[in-house]
Amino acid sequence: MTKVALVTGGTRGIGAAICKALKEAGYKVAASYAGNDEAAAKFKAETGVSVYKWDVGDYESCVAGIAKVEAELGPVDVLVNNAGITRDGMFHKMTRDQWDAVINTNLNSLFNMTRPVWEGMRARKFGRVICISSINGQKGQMGQVNYSAAKAGDIGFVKALAQEGARAGITVNAICPGYIATEMVKAIDPAVIEKSILPHIPVGRLGEPEEIARAVVFLAGPDAGFITGSTLSANGGQYMA
Ligand code: NDP
């Protein structure tokens, strides 16, 4: 039977590439997003992927959103926790709002999204949970204490949950992208990218969203059944964890 994949933040950037790659690989795909209706409508028209709006930081909204996806497409076999934001600032200037927004969207969302699909995956004895963490969760990044903490938390979540899911046929893995050419990164001053970022990337370029998407398709597929609890670095050699 055709498997169902749900990708949070699937309408733009890395998530959009993941949705397209999963669709090409034969999955029924649902993409969630936060509020950019225009981007979501454009993405839906271009790809035929079903789009759903809810805040991954709100547990009740996730429960209701997932119920709608499952009623329309079927039980979720593959969950990609991709939605994420940045609210950067040096710690001595960081506000509690900046901290809360990033922890809620980038870390609490993993509970909010995974908990409602977990029992179904256990009952069906199959599941794939793939969390998009970050190089900055592995190495820490100044100006991103909130983001680094959340993304490091994602890795701990994956390692613990992988142990719980293993006997039930569920794998749980993290992918840690380095700098990928999406709107999140294009918002950085090009001069900063040229002078301060590219010199630290041994391959000498930013990554492409499709390069993360292909890793997700592999981890979601039947050939990756023995890979669980792992952290896959995809960063052009910038950090070798
Ligand atoms: P983008 O900013 O391009 O896209 C973010 C997506 O997440 C959008 O679809 C957005 O919806 C959605 N989203 C944001 N907040 C919420 C929310 N509260 N509820 C539901 N959906 C939400 O991000 P990227 O593609 O660059 O990043 C994707 C993931 O990869 C993130 O977790 C990021 O931290 C991680 N990452 C990115 C790197 C990069 O270089 N780009 C490097 C390392 C990790 P909407 O369109 O409605 O706003």
C-alpha cells in the first residue's frame, strides 16, 4: 500500500524539497506550514502535495491537524519534523520571547508532532521519524544559544526515542544540515556568506535543499531499517561529528 509521509514546514525551503522527493519516490505526501498561505497555495498548485496550516508549537493544533491528514490520506507512516525558525541575538541581548519561540517551534514541536502518531506506528509495527536538526546543534553557534539548544535537544530526543521504537519497527533519526541555500540562509548578508561562511566549508559552497531531501528519502525507505538513533551530518565537511 502507498505509504503516507507528513513533512512539517513542507511548503518552503528544505521541507518543500523533501516533499517533492518523497512524492517522486511514490509516497502520498502532506505538508504542514505556519501561516504563509501564498507560498503554500503556490506549492500545492505546482506539486499537487496536500497542504495543511497549523502551528507545530501548539500540541492541540498538532493533534487536530494530524487527525485531518490521517482522515484524508491515511495513517502517517513517515513523519519528517522539519519546521524550524531562528530568532538570533547575542545571549546578553536575547529576550525571553526569542528563547521561547525557538524552543517551542524547534524542540517542543517534536513532542507535539511525534506523540500523536507514535501509538499508530507502534500498533502497525512500522514507522519512520526523521528530525531535521542542525550543524549548530552539534557544535554550538554564537548568536544562536536558543537555536543551538533546541537543535541539540532534537538529537537527544532522537537517541532516546530510537531505543523505545526499535522493537516496534520504528526508526528515529536526525539529519544535521550545514548551510543550505534556503530563505533562512539567503537572509544572511551575501558578504558575510562569502567572507565568513564559505571559507569554513571544505566543499566551498552552500548545500542545496535537494541534497537533504535525498537523505530523507533514503532514511524513510526499506534499505534504512537497520539505521536508527543516528545523526547524519550533511554539511560539506564543515563539522565532522
Ligand atoms: P524556511 O524558513 O525556508 O521554511 C520554514 C518552513 O517551516 C516553512 O514552511 C514555515 O511555514 C514552517 N514553519 C515555521 N514555523 C512553523 C510553525 N510554528 N508551525 C508550522 N510550520 C512552521 O526554513 P529552512 O528550509 O531553511 O529550514 C528547514 C529546517 O532545516 C529547519 O528546522 C531549520 O532549522 C533546519 N536547518 C536549516 C538550515 C539552512 O541552512 N537552511 C541549516 C540547518 C538546519 P510558513 O511558510 O507558513 O512560514
